[in-house]
Amino acid sequence: MRSKARECAFKVIFASLFQPGDTPFRRGVYKTFELDEEETAYADRLLDCVEKNRKELTEALNRYSIGFSDKRMFPVDKSLLLMAMAEIKYIDDVPAVVSIDEAVGLARKYSTEKSAGFVNGILGTYMAEVVKDGSH
């Protein structure tokens, strides 16, 4: 159920890299994917989490993506990473491994051949830090 919500959130985050703050676009994506009320609430929760913590998430992303600052990163990968990192750190009712698995699956669907490994590696390292710090 949350897979569709994550995919919608990813698309909205991706679009926000080019056109910040487009709520009508968000609603259009939700309608296209036919999200129900619960899925919409989860996608909104995830998007709000990314937006509220974007600076911190971007800084963490830059720490882990050695050789690829967020400005040089493929926008699809950056969007997936921001979404999954927010879910790992701030959404307690989702196991981190589920967040990683979902992001890797979306990377396989929407990104380049090497992106799934890249996304998996960064999120695995990030998860280890978050768990070690007791943030999740």
C-alpha cells in the first residue's frame, strides 16, 4: 500500500528539484496514481518530512555520496535518497530495510543501471549511522 505513496512522493520530490512548491502538481500525481485517503496521508507525511528536514538530509547526502555532491548527483537518485533518508530517520513505523528496499526498487525502475547499487550503498551506510545514533 505504501509503495504507491512512496512512488508519488518520489515524483513530487523530483519535480521540486526543478519547480519548488507546486501543490497542484502533487495533487495531480496523487490523482493519476489513484491514491486512497490513507496513501495520500502517507505521501503527504513523507513529503512534509523531506521538506522540513531538507537541509539536514542534503548535508547527510553530501557526507555519504563521496565524489558526488548533491549538485552533481542524478536528480532521480537524489530524490530517491532524500525520500528514503527522511523515512529512515523520521518515520518510526517503517523498518529502515523496507525504506531501502523500496528506494532501490524505484531506482531500478526510474534510474540508470548503476543507480540501484549507488542508492543501496548510501542508504545502508546512512541506516547504520541513524541506528547507531539511536535516531530510529
